[in-house]
Amino acid sequence: MTGNGTLPIRVLYVEDDKSLQLTISQMFTILGYKVVCADNGQAGIEKAASWQPDIILMDVRMPLMNGDEAVRLLRGRPDTKDIPIFMISAYSDAKTRDQCKNAGATRFFTKPIDVRKIDVVIKETLKRT
């Protein structure tokens, strides 16, 4: 794991909304994170495998492959199975939350997200791993 005080925490942000992707990734960059983005679940899986982030922020509903499906596949791979994955969605209903939990998500956050809150939770989560 990076983020040990000398190297920045590496965040993979998987989000299909380009303006949101840009805004959120800039905010995390300002907080000192190294951020790489992907546009859908399939691209997220590929980037996670090649880049090995410390944490993944994953939108739930995306084209080509939804976030919960991507999480299931990431959890099934030996190289990505232990990476914490935070799901992010505008849909906060019980069904969506249950789908994410059952897929193997670590945490769930509702849009619009509070970057400072997620910053704290990321750091707490990585201390435990």
C-alpha cells in the first residue's frame, strides 16, 4: 500500500459522467491523492489490474458494465480481490445498497459525495488493511 506518508494514496475513480469525473478527481488531487479515472466498469477492471490502486471509487450505474458487476469481477481476481471498493451512487434505495454489498463493496456513499468525508474514511480504511 502507498499512502504511508511518503507516497500518495492511489485512487482509481470509475465514473461515466465526465464532468463529475473531472471535478471529483481534481478535488482528491488537491487533497494529495494520485487519481486515475476510468469511464465504465470494464475499463475500471483493466486499470485496477494494471495500476493496482490502494482504493477504488466506483459509480454504480454505468454503460457497458455496471459497478456492482465490476466489483464482483474484481473480487474474483487474486490481484484485485483485497482492494477496498467504495460504491458511489445517486440511488440510495435499499435494493441498490444491497446489490453493492452483495457484490463485495467495502462502503457505499450517496451522490453528491462529500469528498472530505470520503477522505477520512479512505484513510481509516487503509490503516486497517
